Amino acid sequence: MDNEVLRYTSPDGQQSLILDDDGKTGYAYLLDENGKVTADCWLYNRRAAPVENEWKFSKNMPFANSAEYVQPEFSGGFNPPKSDGELSVGWIEQGAELFIRDRLFARLVAGSKPGWSRLAAKDGPLALMLSD
């Protein structure tokens, strides 16, 4: 999934989930039927998590999540899906759930910015902690 944008559309066509991996980070965006972003979520860093928060400077967009907000076992980076076959999307009321390798990885609900990520160690500006 290197440097790709993938799009999944809900069965009723009312929402889309966009997955964006720019080679540095992975993000998910929930869009309404008009293409407006209604939720977003940091998914992972491909590289080691920075010590300093990148969101202090807009030139760093899209932002990598800093070490204090990333689960320790993934602070050195995450091995993203190699193909879209490792991804699936479940549609929930007002949103979507992203599964990577059959494990719930992120939840986006319209109006929630940010959404929930499996790799978030604590709630932060880029993602909230996801628990089963």
C-alpha cells in the first residue's frame, strides 16, 4: 500500500472511507455523500515516532504521531498492509471501522475528529485510543 490512496464506499453510497499512505504516515478520512470530510484519524507512522510533536508546524503535514502518543511496540514504525487484501471495512451507524489483517484497527464516526486508532497509546490530537 505504499504511497496510495484507497477508497471504500458504503453500500448505501452515503459515506466513503479514504485511506491515505504517503510513505511517512497513514491516515483515514470519512467523507459524506458530498465529499466533505466528517471524521479523520491517524493510523500509523511508517518510521520511528518523533520525540517532538510535528503538529507545531503545518509544513510537516501530514503529521507523524509523536512517541508519547504511540503504543511503545510501534514507536519504531509500523509495517503497513502490503495489499488491499489485508484491509476490510465494516460500516457502522454514522461511520466505519477499518480492519487490518482481520483485526479492528480504527473507528471513524461522523463528527469525531480525531477518530480512534489501535496504535494510539493515549488520546491525542491525531487519534484517540481504540479499545475492544
